[in-house]
Amino acid sequence: MEKRNNRSRHLAAISLAIMGAGFLAMIPFQDSLIGKLLMGGFEAGLVGGLADWFAVTALFRHPLGIPIPHTALLPKNRDKVTRALINMLENDWLTKESIMEKFKQIHILDKIFETVEKELHSESVKNSIQAFSLDVARKVDVERFAPTIEEEIKGFLLSADSSEFLQKASSHILAKEYDSAAFDYVLQETEKWASQAEAKIVLGKLGKQAIDTTEADGLLKFAIQSFSNMITEEKVGNILQSFILKRMKNLQQEDNRYRHMILEKIQKELGSISEREALMSEIQSWKNKMVEEMDLTGQIKGVLAKSKDRLMAFVEKDSFVDDTVIPVVKKFIDEIKADDEKVSATETWLHAKIAGLIERNHSKIGKLVRENLDKLDTETLIDMMENNVGKDLQWIRVNGAVCGFLIGLGLTIFKLIVM
């Protein structure tokens, strides 16, 4: 650009020099027809070139350094030119309305999705996502989160209604007939214990003790004492063992009426367990006390530490971004794209936010232009303007010289004809 400007300046100077040299050269030949014609052309060209040189130079500086009035127009009116430029930018070229209207024509969400989908597959973005995810996982503070999690767990357990839980549990037990299975289990375990020799001895001692300590009067007392003298602990044990084993066998039979009576009683108690306020209150108090005394911090820290290690190992895998992050992002984008209403609402929101930014910051365009211009001294600013528009200005000088030459020829011919 600078070479072209210098070339234009040289061409303008050369054209002016040619006109001056031509004028001087034609002075000896001004008596001839050709001499008069050329001298008139060169004279007018010289005047036109000098006039245009003066006009172009006067825009930027004083011609020949002489402070002629109404010259060096741009340096003298720098502030006025700056204000005019800012006013033109803000109110004519880059108005708020024109900027907003241009943004309304842009589908911002599509541009965002296009950029995201394109950049997701670049190695730099993949590495950044993996590094960021690993940094987040590494910064998880187990010591900090454990007490909070413990507090939340205890709060949930304390607020839980025991009666509701027991009611659901009892309903489930009845629906699955766990009461019958539990009853059979108790009968079987009792039968196993009663069939042992040790059980017979225990039963014999307890039975004999019960007979000997039974209080009675008169004939009943005599009969009991007579019976106690006749029977031994072994015999009592055999009798009780046989009785218990037989009853256990009978109660395990599905058609046994005593079994049905016992199960009906159990089922009735389970069905109405939530209605027993005293029991529910006692269970609730026991539950609350147990929860308050629980110390889960250590266990929670251990679980969180292991989870953190697993998470970091998972993120460090080479396939983490491709197999986990990208599918999630693509699914999210596809879901939004498929919902026209959501896309429209998002576009409206984005345009509203951008319009707000433009509204709040539009005046900064002028401030930015002024700040950048104020950073430059006048000489530098003039040089920049000359470098950018100097080529066209220098051609004005060339055109002035050439046009002046042609006009001079025409005027000279006109004078010859008239005179």
C-alpha cells in the first residue's frame, strides 16, 4: 500500500514537473502556432496542477509550511472530524436498529450447534474436556462432603414414618404369605430342639419342679404329692417331649384348625399393627434414638474415596470423551433440534439477550473509536489518512494537471479563432 501511495505521489509530482518544464520550454516558440497552443496547454496544466496540489495539501498541512488561512484543515478540525466520524458510525452506518436487524437474520442456535458438533471431534477439544473432567474429579473433597451426606441420610431416616413402613412391610408379608412360612420355621426349629436329649432333660426338670411347687389344699394336695412321689424327672421329660413333638407335627398340617387359629391371629395383628399407637410411638422413638447414635462418617468417606478413584480411572480412559461425553452432547443437541418449540424459544431468548447487550453497549462503539484515535498524535493520524486515501488524492493532482493542459489547449484555440 505504501509503495502504491509513493508511486502515486511521484506520478503527481512528475505531471506537475512536466507541465512546468513544458511551459518554460515553449516560451521561445510562443510566436509560432504550435508554440502558442502548447504554451497555453502547459500553462493551464501548470495552474491546474498547482491548484490541486494546494487543495490536497491544505487538507493535511500548511502548503510549504506557510500558515495560510484555511489550510491544514484536518489537524485544525481534528475533534470536529472525530465527532462527525463517531456520529456517522453510531447514527448512520452502525445504528442499533441495523445491528439488531442483522442479528435477527442469523440462526444463532444453528451456528452454535454446528460449531459444537464440529469442534467436539477435534483432538484439542477432546483433550480439554478430559483434562477438565479429570480436574473436577480430582478436586472432589471427600472430607467436606461426608458430614453433609451423613446429615442428609440421618435427616431422611428421622423424618421417615415408621408406622407407614411397618404397614407396608406387614402388607407385603401377608401378600407373600411370609407369616405362614415364618410360623412353619418356628415350628420346625422348636421340633428340632424338642427332639434332642438335652431338651428332654430340661423339660423333665422344669415339669418335675412345676409339680413339686404347685400349691393346693385337701385332697388335691394329697393327690399331687402322691403323683410327684410316683413320677421321676425322666418320665416327666418323656411325657412333655412326646407332647411337644406331637403338637409341632400337628400344627404343621395345613388342615389343622389350631394352625388356622394361630395364623389368623398373627394376620390380624399384622394387619392392624399401625393402629397400635403405643407400639408405633415406641418403635419411632427406638428408631430415632438408633439413627442419632449412628456414626456413618467413616463409612461414607470410604465409599466416596472408592467412588472418586473409580471416577478418575474412568475419566482417564482414552475412550471417555468418545464413548461418554460426545454421545451425551449429541443426544442433547438432537433433542433440542427435534423440538421446534424449544428451538424457537431458545432463539428468541438468545436474540433478546443480544439485543440487550447491543442496547447497553452500542455507545461504546463511539467511545472505542475515540479512544483509539486519541491514542494517535496528529502527525501519525494524518499519515494514516494519507496512506489510506492518498492514492486517490494524488490522482486528483494528476487529473488537474492533465485536464488543465487540455482546457488550456481549448482556450488557446478559442482565442486564436476569436482574435
